[in-house]
Amino acid sequence: MDHESGHWRLVKIEGIPLSSKTAENWEQIRGFQARPDDLLICTYPKAGTSWIQEIVDMIYHEGDPQKCDQLPLYQRSPFIELFLPKPILSGVQEAKAMPSPRILKTHLPVQLLPSSFWEHNCKIIYLARNIKDNAVSYFNFSRMNQLILNPGEWNDFLENFVAGKGMCGSWFDHVCGWWKAKDHHPILYLFYEDMKEDPAREIQKIAKFLGLGVPELVLNQIVQHTAFESMKANPMTNYTTLPSSILDHTVSPFMRKGTVGEWKEHFTVAQSEWLDAICAQELGRSGLSFRTQL
Ligand code: A3P
């Protein structure tokens, strides 16, 4: 934390910019003790992590919303590299105290994942979102997150983001790194756009990956409970239970739009064409492709 402003600074760990709090506690995070039955949800920030967390929790609780609504999402599914101001427990502390099976969250790029996840061959769900909507969501989140330095103008933010100078580093390296990792680890790689297109289909994929069945009735309950409007209205999933000194919802809500293609209201034609050219170059041979509209 920057003592003068109270904001996080960015500090590089193995070349990746992370929050100064994460960096200060890096040894604890690196030594994180995964358990074989942990499920890790991994994303670049603002790809729709909360959506998958809530879906998995609902699957684990056989579609019973009352069981899931007992605690805010961030307490049911700890964010392993997050260190918030006291008295809020760190992700590491929350996870340690939690009974199995745990649903954990991380935004770390593949090369920084604590080694115990690989050693225990833990199942991982990776969710990727097209870079344009991801950037717009991240910009608005950076405005409402009072721990992050103000992102300034959209233009400057976008340039920084595409250059990989923001928290968690390059979006390209993140989505590609995890894409490659799925060839040799149990990783279910999902896309936000597919989730929006057919949530029931993607929820079934998740359940199958977890080795769990979801009867039709349960599936419908999960689809309804995890729909954008439901999660936006639910204090246990919309992050309004955190103090406004951390997330200021009057600047922008956490559950903001939840759509594909909203980037068109923010990008100029020149910005869009510029980014398309970079995407063609960066993703060209990866085998990864993204839809920017449905
Ligand atoms: P927008 O800012 O575009 O609205 P994360 O959970 O990784 O922080 O990502 C937050 C983004 O995912 C926000 O995007 C949020 O609205 C969207 N999101 C969260 N839950 C969602 C849901 N149930 N359906 C669709 N989008 C969802």
C-alpha cells in the first residue's frame, strides 16, 4: 500500500505487475497449500470470475440458493492472492480455515501459480473474455476500486492495458499461457461469450468437468440464480457488502452491464482497428479466437 495515498502500487513479481500487497506477501502465496479436491477458478481480472464462482457453488449445493446465500461470494470462494486492509481476512487465511472441497479464485498468470496446485493435479476452470469487453470492464472497475490508482482517461488506460502494464500483466500472455497449460493439466477452458450465448450448456460442461450430474430442475435453478440480473440484485454476489472505502458503487457498480459487445460504446473506430491488428498478431498462431459480439 502506498502510505501517502492509501492506494496499491504495482510491483513486479517475475516481471508481472501485481498489487504491492500481493507482492509484500508473495512468499505466503507462493507457498499456498492446495488440496487435491480444490477447484481453482482462474481468470484475467474482469472476465466474469464471480459468475463461475457462483455457478460452481450452486452446483456443489445442488442448486439450493439458500445454502449459497449465507455468505458473500468472496468469503465462500477465497481469492488466494488478495490482501485487503484489516480486519478483512486475506485469501490465504480464508482458504486455510475452510473445509474441503474449496472453491478458490486467482488472477495469476500460469507461470506464477503456486506449485502445490500442479503437484496435487487440482482441477482448474479458466474463463476468458474478449479483450475489448474485458478492457472496458476493467476500466470501470478501476474507477470504482478505491485501492487502485485512478485509471485516468479511457485512451490512456487502454494503451496501458494493451501494453500489459496493468495489474496481472499482459492479457495476451494470460489467455495464451493458460490455453497452452490445458494440454497437460485438467483445465476446463471456457469463454464468457459462450456463457452468455447458452448458460445452461456451459453449466452442464462445468458440472461434467467436476464429475457431478445436474438434473434438469437443478440446472434451471442454477441458470436463474446466476443470471446477471439475479446476481446484480443479490447482496451476496454483487459485492455491496464490502465497505465503500474499498469498492465505491456510486462510481460504477461491480455488476455493471454483463454483456458482449458493449465495447462499441467506448472504443473509437481507430482504437478498434488498432486492437484488431494487435490481436491478429498476438493470437495468430495460438489457436485461440474470440467473439466480440453475439
Ligand atoms: P461488466 O463490467 O462488463 O458488466 P469479474 O467477476 O471477473 O470481476 O468480472 C466482472 C464482470 O463480469 C462484469 O462485467 C460483470 O457484470 C460480469 N458478470 C458477473 N456476473 C455475471 C453474470 N451472472 N452474467 C453476466 N455477466 C456477469
